[in-house]
Amino acid sequence: MNFCSQCGASIKLAIPEGDNRQRHICTSCHHIHYLNPKIVAGCLPVWQDKVLLCKRSIEPRSGYWTLPAGFMENGESTRHAALRETREEANARVSNLQLYTLTSMAPVSQVQMIYLAQLDDLDFSAGDETEAVALYSEEEIPWDDLAFQTIHNALKLFFEDRKKGIFPLHHIDLERPSKPPEN
Amino acid sequence: MNFCSQCGASIKLAIPEGDNRQRHICTSCHHIHYLNPKIVAGCLPVWQDKVLLCKRSIEPRSGYWTLPAGFMENGESTRHAALRETREEANARVSNLQLYTLTSMAPVSQVQMIYLAQLDDLDFSAGDETEAVALYSEEEIPWDDLAFQTIHNALKLFFEDRKKGIFPLHHIDLERPSKPPEN
């Protein structure tokens, strides 16, 4: 961040009064520009013994398989974001959303929420950012061609939990926070 | 947003190629500035039959009671953010965090996560943004002087769940998304 998005003046890094962290502060209008983590929301759509995966057609990880997921937009709920991404990336409709993995990725300042969901029908197809969409059984999952560690985790957990028939929320911190609390 | 934070040039609203929403785009360097919801993380600290509340000394809702919570920072996990806010606002230490309420507030583009937690000891005190910190039993809670609807919800749910002895995740969408998915 180099310039103030409010007034266009230059930005300095300083600790505001009453704060304990460096912030991006405008040198002219003194607006404080906070930077916060982003939420990625998506679904793990299930159809009988199979799950729906999308082959990415955009970077990062173009050509690799993932679950339909993407950045939550302003004005949405987390469930709405997961439904929208599933529709945009796979042209698929899902029901009975249940929060399944909540993964903090501190090093990249993202929080990923994957909802377990029931695929409504087989009327799905590749969206704009997707090369292909397909249903995979556990044995068929392209484990070596998954796009992200978080997706690998969610799929592994799902097939393990399915054996037991219970699907608890999995709350995962992928790496330790850069500044752990001084408890 | 009026100016590009990268190069300082003016911003226009337009739908980028391959997108379906208006974005803030720089007229010079063409950087796309996405706006995304923010996460508020906090704790519901429990000590015997009481819960810890903080009286706010800053706006909004200065003088009203709340749970220790605040905006998640870059580089944190959600649990770390909840621990940090509890320490900053109430100088309190908590353990055994369990995600208890996940509330999407679509109209203000925030997602609030409150963790049920065990207060470690009685060594707490008001932080910089807090006027007072106190333990309240169900009968003593200042219900008419709570700062936010989400905090009211979390406390009501807690005292109800306590009667049953089970504390499931409560997943709440406070208002309908502005643009529901066209399923």
C-alpha cells in the first residue's frame, strides 16, 4: 500500500495512538487503513458414494483438482458464498450445508470454510474458471493432482468420517500464528 | 475508495473481464481492488456459573456490555485472534476454546466467531478499550445494556445450552444476504 485510497496522498507506517501495531496511515487525511484476513468459502458436494471436484482453469494451480470454493464477497453470508461458488465454478446446486472444515491459514491471512453438502442433481458443468467437473469415489480421487493442502485435508477427513458415519466440525490451524499470544 | 493504493491514480467502477460484479479498478495501473468481509473473533469466558463481560469505553456502543472480541488481524488464526482480544480487552487468559457461534452479518460484511472458553483465573482487569470487566451469573446479566445483538444471542444460547449440558456450534445468518443465489 503506497497511497491513501480516500485522498490519494502518500502512506506512512506508524503505530496509531491506543494501538499496538504498525498500520498504514495517510500522511494527509490521517485515515488508518487496516488489513484483515479474507474468507474463502466452498462446498464438498456429495452424490451417493462420490464427491464433486473441479479442475481449475486459472492460476494458481491451473490444471489441478479442487472443491468449488472462492473468496467471500461483501454483503454475503458464509453459506451464501459457498452456494454461489458452487454454482459459479461447477454450475451445481447443493442442499443441507453443514460447516465441516474451518482452516486458518495464518501465513497467507486466509480462513477457509468448507461446507459438507448434498448435490441436488447431476446437472453440473464447468464454469468460467473451471476446465472440468466430475464425480469421484474415494478410490478414484486424483490425490496427486489436488490443488491445495486444505482440499486434500477436507477430502481425507470426509472419507475417514464416512466410515464412522459422523461428520464433526474440523477446526484446523495450518501453521502456527506468526505472533502467538503471550499467555 | 477514490484512489488506487498502488499507484495513486483515480479509481473507476467497472466489471472486469471474466467477472460478474462491479469492482474498484485503477484507471492507470488497472489493479483490481477487491473488498471482502472482515472477521470479528472473541471469547465467551466461563468461570463456575458466571461469564466474563466487558463494559466498552470506545464507540460504537461505549458504556454497553459485551464479550471480549474484535477484528482478526493478518497473520493470525481465528483462535489466536480470540485469545488476543480476550487478553487485550480484559487482561484475561482462557483455555479450551470451542467454536460456539458463527454469525454472518451480511449487511455490514462481517463474520463473527465466538469461542466458548474456560477462564483460567480471576486475575483480569479492564484493557485500553474497556471501562470495566466483571463476572455475571445468568440472573445478573445486564440484558438491557448489552452492546450488540450478536452478544445477546451468544449469551442467551449459552444459558439455554447449559441447562442441557451440550454446547453445539450455532450457525446464524443475522439477515438474509442482499443477493440470494438464484438456485
